[in-house]
Amino acid sequence: MLLGENDELLLLAAKAGCIGVFVGIESVSADTLSEANKGFNRVDRLKNNIARFHDRGIMVDGGIIFGFDTDTPDVFDRTIDVLEKIKIDSVAVNILIPYPGPNSTRNLKRKAESSAPTIQNTPGTRSS
């Protein structure tokens, strides 16, 4: 999304015939962006940056990811509200896929291990 803040590059893209870009918005939650190490994707700058693309005749397709630890049940409604306000042209929605290696994989494994039922704490069972 930082491309939207670079006047020279935007002008060159438009002159070259660019009619659309895909940008990784990832989330409309500052907490989620911080969790994903995407703090440079500032929600408060989205509307202005998208308008700058539109001013040059360039459409914006944004990538959104759901499934971060910081996502709550209202994430869908909040995301739709923000996307309508920033006037994005289209959206590609994906679920978080924790590939081996990144912190999200370790966090998910830790969370699964801490909440996994065991025979000792499963209702209706006894351990001898």
C-alpha cells in the first residue's frame, strides 16, 4: 500500500498503462497488523492511498486475511465497514495458513497444546 504514497512511482505506473494493482491490506485491525509484523500497513492511511490510485485511473484489489489470533467474531462486519469507506474496487479474501516456520505456527501449536483435552480433564472419564 506504500506505493500509494509515492507520487513519482504512481505517475510512472499510470503513464505505463497500469490499470490495476493488488495490495496486501491483510486486515483493518491495527492489533492484527502488529501481530503479523505489518505495522507499516496503517489503516488510517488506506482511504487516502486508494484515492491516490483512483486519481490516476488505477483500480485497487485488496488482499484480506481472516483467522489471526486477534480476530474476534465482529471482524467480518468491521472489515466490510472499512472496505466500503475506503472505496476499494475489489477484495480477495483468504484464511490464515500458518506455514511451517513463522511465529504463527508456533503460536498455533502452543495454543492447541494448552487447550487440548486430556483423559484427566475430560468429563465422564476416570484415570486410575
